[in-house]
Amino acid sequence: MKFGKISREHPSTAYRNYVLGVFSLIYALNFIDRQIISVLALDLKRDLGLSDADLGFLYGTAFGVFYALFGIPMGRLADSWNRIRLVTIGFAFWSLMTTLSGFARTGVQLTLARIGVGVGEATASPCAYSLISDYFPKNRRATAIALYTAGMYIGSGASLFIGAKIVEVWNDAFPEGWQGIVGWQAAFMAVGLPGLALACLVATLREPVRGLSDGIEQPPVERPFRGFLDELLTMVPPFCLFTAARRGRGPLLVNIAAATLISLIALGLIAWTGDKLQWVAVGIGVYAIFSWVAALKSRDRPAWTLIWKTPSFLYLTIGHGLTSFVNYAVIFWSLPYVESELGADRAEAAFFIGGAGAVAGFVGLIFGGRFADFLRERHPSGRVMVMIAGAILPFVPLTVIFTTGSLGVFYVLYFPMILFGSITLPSAGATSQDLVLPRMRGLASATFLLSLTMIGLALGPYSVGAISSATGSMSTAILSLMAVLPVSILMFVLLYLRLPKAEETLVERARQAGEQL
């Protein structure tokens, strides 16, 4: 492959900003493809016979578990192979799978397509976080990551408006469908196909030398796909048992014990909720992550030490994962909520919720990133103050909008809720990169994203759907999720106290773990 040319030159400011703009566009399309299920939710329930819990599973778990699992080996590949090539291939693949979602005729077929979208999108953020960290110096990373992650809210908002408009136009033109294709299927195809063309633009970007902006240039990795395959085999059952056995009898027995315990918990949750696919998928995901962490300790002890043995990193991932647990659920269920509970017109609701979400999310991310960098220059834990604020401030508007009977109040307060909830991500993302060495950034971002996906995406939307199905009240279901926020705030407070020492001792701890620096 000739695309992804390596450049040893320090990039100009204009080119850095151009690359950042392209990756922001990628992330926006990432979330358009991911979020469009929200605006299609009621159509999917009707045509495919799905429940609220099924929708939560489709949007969150089916996508999120495989996004998280493949994010880890993709993170390893991003740390060892050409990142531009990797994200180009991934972008084309998830766009194809989104397009194929439009051909689904059953819930199972749509689930398989969503799994494919998750696998493809797993390439994006590990590559983006790593590339941004090589293109931008440390004191500008939170701002750069804010601009990148702004694509999340722009894409999420745009998906609602675009999806609603496509369904409306298609169904008006073809009330009985055309060639067996109805509005929601046309929407999937319409948002998936452009990504195949835009992947060609991504292929023209230059690959910077790893560690360039930090002055810690990392040598090329020999046989990068060997590391990717090793990473994958440590996670995929039953191959993870064989990799555990190669490490000795003790690791094998621990792995079997973990598999047994996770299986028993999953069986209990299946018996309690009746949702077999949900808990089988989550159980596989948790077991795969456990197997990977155990293997990482023996294969790359410096990376394991800086990620899994560092309390600050764990506080960060748990705290942000719990805020994402609420955020993902709210973002997905807001449109179905106002349609079903407040009687809103779909196109109108998509315009107000999508527009408010896009603008508020963009403003919140940019302000949060800039303010976090400002505070970081004055205190090593300055960014964490923004994370704490982002966990507390959305509480009041969230409570009001999901208890009011007024559609106008919902629309007005939706803006500050998303604004306050979005300020956390740039700080959290930048902090995850500051806690590891340059060669580990892709792996660190994949690990960080585990919290967003396994805690937030795989559990948040499903939990609302399940509680709503059980209680008959989506308002109760959404408000019940806020019980996790005190734990999130506690994690951020502990991070604030521990972060300065963790950054000061980074190189020393890496050397003690065996890193050659």
C-alpha cells in the first residue's frame, strides 16, 4: 500500500489544522452512522418487531462490545503500524457495513451489520488520538482533541435531522416502498455510501514520525501484524485459553476461574431480565478484556504498568465511563422519548434536538478543551476540575427535561444539558495520553475507550430500555441512571489528588517495568 506516506518534517500549522479537520469529519461520520438508529427507533420497532430493550441492545451492546474488543488490538496496531492506512481501511469498512444495514430484513441481520460497524469504527479513535498527539504539543492537545471529538456531537445531531428528512422524503415518494426498500433502510444507505468516497481523502494524509512532538522518537516496530494477532488471540475465546496455558498452569487456572464466574453472573442476569443476547455479549466482552489484561502483563509489562497498575488511569477510565453511562443513554433516547411521551413530530424534534445537541456539544467541547488547557498550565490536575464540573452541572437540566410535560421546556433545557455534559471528554482524552509513553498512546486510547463503550455504550442505552420495558416509564428509566454520578465524582476527586505524582514518575515507572529509554 502506497498511501499513508511517512513524513519526518515538523508539519506546518496549516497542515496540522487540516489533518485535524479531516479527523473531525471522520468522527462526525462515525457518529452519524452510529446514532442514526435513534431517529429510526420507532420504525425499527414496528417493522422488525423490536422492544425498547432490543433497541438499547442494537444501539449500545451489539455495537459497543465489539467496538471495545477490537479497539484494543486496533490500538496495538495503531502503535506499531501506519495509522493513516489503518484508519482508511477501517473507515471504508464501517461505511460499507452501515450501507449493508439498509438491506436488513430481521433484527438478527441488523445486529450482524451493527457488529461490523463497531469493528470498523474501532480503528478511528486509537489512530486519531495517537496522530493528534504527534501533530500537536502537550499544551495544545486538549484543545486539539476537543476539536476532534466535536465531531461526535455534530455527527449525532446531524444524524437525527438527516435521518428524519430521508425517511420523510422517501416515504412520501414511495409510500409502499421501492424495490422492497422503505424509509429507514434508505436512511442507512444514504449515510453509509459517502464514507466509501471520503476514505480516499483520508488516504492522502501524511503519517508523522511517532513521538515527534514530545522529542521521544520511537523506532519502527518489526512485524506489527504479529502483535495485532497476538493481541486478538489473547481476547477471543477459546484461543485466550491457549495463550493463558502458554504462560503456565497458574494463569490458565485463573483464566478458567474468571470465565466460570463471569458465566455464572451472566446466567443470573439472563434469568433476571430474560435478555439472553445482551448478557451473553457483555459476558464475552468482560471475559475477553480480563484475558487481555492478564496477557498484557506478561507480554508488555511497561504498558501494563502505566495503564492498569496506575491508579490515576483507573480513576480516569471508571469516572469517565460512568458519566458516559448517563450521556449515551440520554443522547440515544431523547428523540424516541419526545415522540412517544410528549407527542412531538419527528422532523421537528429531530431539528431541535439534533441542532441543539450539535451546537451545544461543539461549544462545550471547544470551551472545555480550551479551559482545561488553561487550567493545566496553572496546576497539574487542572483538567480534572473540568471533569468534575462536567459530572455535576448537567444534573438540574436533565432532571427537569425528563419530568416536564412541556415540549418547549424540553427543547430549551436540552441545550445546557448537552453543553455541560460535553465539557469532560477533551480533558479525559488528553489526560489518558499524558499518562503513557508515545509508543503506548494507541493502546491507552483504546483502553480509555473501553470505559466509554463497555460501561457507557453497552450498558447505558440498554438499561434505559430494560427499565422502561419493566416500569412502563421512560422518564423513570432515564432518571434512575443518575445514581451512578456520585461514584463518578468520587473517581475524579481521587484522580485530582493522584495525577501530579503519576505524571512526575511516568518515565521512572516505565524504566522500572523494563522499558528501554
